[in-house]
Amino acid sequence: MTAALDEVISAGRSLVSLGMSPGSSGNVSIREGDRVLVSATGTDLGRLSADSFAVLDLDGLQVAGPRASKEAPLHTAFYRRRDDAGAVIHLHSAYATAVSVLAPWSDRTAVPPLTPYAVMRVGRVPMVPYRMPGSPELGELLEGIPGDFRAALLAHHGMVVAGRDAAHAQEVAVELEEACRLTVLTRGLDPVTLADDHVAELVAAYGVPWE
């Protein structure tokens, strides 16, 4: 087992322990060269092993292993659009899914910049229009969104995030869930978001995708 595979297995177990992957929902992957290892269909992220992963090429063609999750197009799309992505996580976590059924905060990001940490660790979060789960169109829509980002909400569905490696992707996913929790808790209370110049300061300091 490679170190990257061991790391994504640990990330899956951690996400389950945090309550972010109910039942057998959600899927994880890593990229190793021109191959993508994505968790198999129906896999419980808390019980991953080296045998739990399908091997695909970057176009989504299965090369080896068990049948890949139907959401594999989301994973391969993120790898194609981000050369620096080493891992992708897709979850149906409660607060991200709740925000995914709300109108996006702006045309650029579905999640408002309520705290510096959401900006520093996640950046902007576009909303991918609804398509049936498993539809190849989800990957096409994700890949076609203009501008840079490493996290997105899928309308009426959940989140998908990319990171340098599995630990980084998990960090982005956890921070996005917290940002969505604050979005839900402050909805209807007219919260004050970070000022544009404060957001710009954070973006410049941490190099996160925002524009």
C-alpha cells in the first residue's frame, strides 16, 4: 500500500468519525501519475482498505479493480482542471447539503465569507447546477466552471473538494462544512460578511482561489 493510499483511507475513517459521511454515502480518491484510485460503489468510508479502490485513467475509463463509485466523473473532472490536486473528496455532509439547497450567496461563491478561516482554507465555492447523482454531466459542469477553485457545492446534493493530498482535502472539507454550518445558523439574521479589502488581504496572504 502506498503512503497516499494509506492517507486517504485514514481520511475516510476520520470523516466518518466526524459525522460527515453517513451510511455508505460519499467517496474519496487519489491521483497517482496518470491513474486515479477512487473508492468503489457502495463503499463505507469508515471501512476502506486497499481493495476498496477502482483504478481509472484521467478520462474516467476503468483500468482495474472493483466497480468505481458512480460519482467518479466528479473526481476525474477535478484532476483534469487542477494539476496540483492529489486527492478529491465528495460528501453528503449535513450543512454543506443544507446550503446546497439555498440560493448561492453570489454568482462567484455559494458560501459567504463569514470568517477568515473559510477564505484562508477553502476560498470561493461555486455552485454546480443540479443533475441526477452519478450523471456524467456533473463532471462536465464542474470542469466547465470558469475561474479557479478547490471546493464546490453540488445543488441539492453535497460538496466536492480537491487538495494537494488526502490530508489537505480533508482539511478543506471540514472547513467548508463549518462555513456552511455558520451560513445556516446565521441565515435570516443579516450577518455581516468580511469586507472586500479584508478578503483581498487574506487571498493575497494565503494564495487561495477567490477571483
